[in-house]
Amino acid sequence: MSLHLDARQRAMLQEMGVTVWGRSEAADTAPARAGAAAAVPAPVAPSSEASALQPPAPRAAPAAVAPPLAAPTAAPVSSRAAVAAPAPASAMPSPASPGGAGAPALRLHAAQALYPQADPAQAPAELGAGWLIVTESTTPTDPLAGDAGKLLDNMLRAMQLHKHPRVFIAALERSAAGAPGTDAIPDALADTVARLQPAMVLVLGHVAARAALGRTEPLGRLRAELHQLAGCPAVVSYDPAFLLRSQEPKAAAWADLCRALATVRARLNG
């Protein structure tokens, strides 16, 4: 391979500082052998003239040689079977039923008025004849005590329920495993509702909803429905203890309380 530079081109390269060496006379006079049978000429190394026109190639860093990988060891057949095989049906968690296995044993305390000192004449008429709150409490004899009780008080005050003397709470308390009474809670609450005749039953928390309504659905699904408890409308929402642990559902809890208020107003106006 030759560039076949004429004198003018060589002079220009010389002015640029590029030195071009000519080929030897023996190489220039060597007869060219044309291979008629060769379809594609074999690659030829670049000549000295072509090398002079190309910039020097950067020196490549030596490639790192990775150490040979050890062959993966096959896991024992018993280990793979333990991962892939599903657990037997007896080991699968079963949905908890009210008062059944998996549900906490509960004790229902007698309903008590939360704001007995409120003046009946100052009670807002839109709140109806009264409210019943059903929720789990660690201090059932003093349900407004502690952080959860204070939050419950704030929730009820935001609804103006502290101005109503007939706002009652039926507190649920966890008892020893296997203690009787959980299965009787729906009937006991129905008797309480029939006696108090509240305008709304506010059920706070999944444990309370499961015990009061005899339902096992997730709390989100229970919140989406308007329930009936002994002929009285009931709204399910989050319990104060849960709202203390998680801040995100507070807006949804307030929406539930507003829906309960709107339901009472609609019943009064209808």
C-alpha cells in the first residue's frame, strides 16, 4: 500500500513537520503479483507513509484479568424443596373471627357519659339525641386519660360533642386469653344502643369494629360502609391509639367523623 505522494505533497508534509520515508527501490521495483483467484485481497499492514499521517494511538491500559470463578455449588435438594414448597394448610394464618382464634379476648365495660356536666340547653340540635363511642381502651374506667384519651377528647371536641351531655363511651378492654365474653359483645352493644337510643354509633378501631359488628373485613372496607347497629347508624374509623402511632390517616379519620356528622344531620332533616 503506497500513498504515491508527489513532490508538492511531500513538501507540504515537510513544512508541517511530518517526515515521510520513501519505500526502498527493491520494493518499488518488485513485480506485482495479481491473484486472479483471490476474490478479496488479504489485509496489508499500513505503509510507512500512512503511518506518518496517523496520530500516535494512546497506549491502552493493561486489561485486568479476572480470577477464575468457582463453580457454583448446588444447594441440597432438601433446601430447595423447603423454599419452593408452600406451607401446609395448617400453618397458614386464618382470618380472625370475632371472639375466635386470632382475635383478642375482650371485655365490654358499661357505657358511661363522657361530658355529664354539659348543659343540655347548650347542646347543638344538629348533634341529635346523643352519641355512643365504641373503642378499645387501656384505661376503660377513665377513657379520656393518657395520650390516646386526650386525642379522643380532642376529636370529640372538634365535633362539638363536648357540649352534649348524652355522649357515651362503651370501652373495650383486652382480657386474658380464653376469657369469656367476646362473643357476647355484639348482643351487649345492641342492648346498650336500644337503651340509650343514640343518633350515631361511632366505632373506632379494627378491634372494636370486629367485635361490635361481627365482621372480619379490613378496616378500610369497613370504613367505606354505613353500618347499622340495633337500628342505629354506625360509622367506623381509626382509633386514637393508632392515630398516635401513624400520622398519615388523620385526615381520613377526620373525613370519617365529618361523614358521621353529616349522616346525623341528614336523618334529622329527612
